[in-house]
Amino acid sequence: MKSLNRFGVSMEDDLLEKFDLLITRRGYTNRSEAIRDLVREKLVDEAVHKSNTPTFGIISYVYDHHQREFEGILTDFQHHHFKQIVSSTHIHIDHDTCLESVIMKGKALELQEIANKILSFKGVKHGKLILTSSLT
């Protein structure tokens, strides 16, 4: 097990109260683990924006299944970016609406550009890209 270092953190009462409510809602049993997770999250955020860092992304988006030619355009686009797009999963939400999740790997800027393009396609209602890295 790695050694642990203790340090003090000072913060205003109202900020600490909000933090305690947050960590309780998220199921943390102590402040230390919550702070460690926040630090890890910021380190990963910084790592994925370095141009040479291996980055992974998941873009999930909801779209209108009946949008004319959308699925063909999307398939062509994904084939064009086959080096970055590892996998995709298609889910039928209802008769008119689908959810797609696409797993990608590459440089953060490349993945952001791919996500921006997909989200701009006519028929996409909304979506979100999450970037991460194995580095911390």
C-alpha cells in the first residue's frame, strides 16, 4: 500500500457544508476519499488535453430515427474515422428516437472534432462527449 500524507485544508463554513452534502449524496464515507477523487478528476482532465496523451472518449447522443438519410451519413462518417472509432452501440428508445454511444480513442482534439461533427448532424437532438485517460 502506498504511504499517505496528511495535510490541512481551510475553507469557508458554507462551502464546507455544501461539500459535506455533496459527498453524502455521492456515498463517500469521508472527506479524504472525496478530495482524492476530485484531484484525480482534475489530473485526468489536464492529461487528456495534452496532445501526446492517449485519450479515450465516449460520445452519446439521441437522434430522430426518421431524419432523412441520417443513418447513412452517420455510417459513412464513422467508417471515415475508423482509426478513432472503436465501437458503437445503438439503442431504440421508442418508435421515433434512438440513442447511440460511440467509443473512441486518439488525441483529445481529434475526438472533440469528431464529437462536434456528429452533434451538428441534422436529426441529433442532444449529446455529450466524455474524455478520459488511463493516466492519473
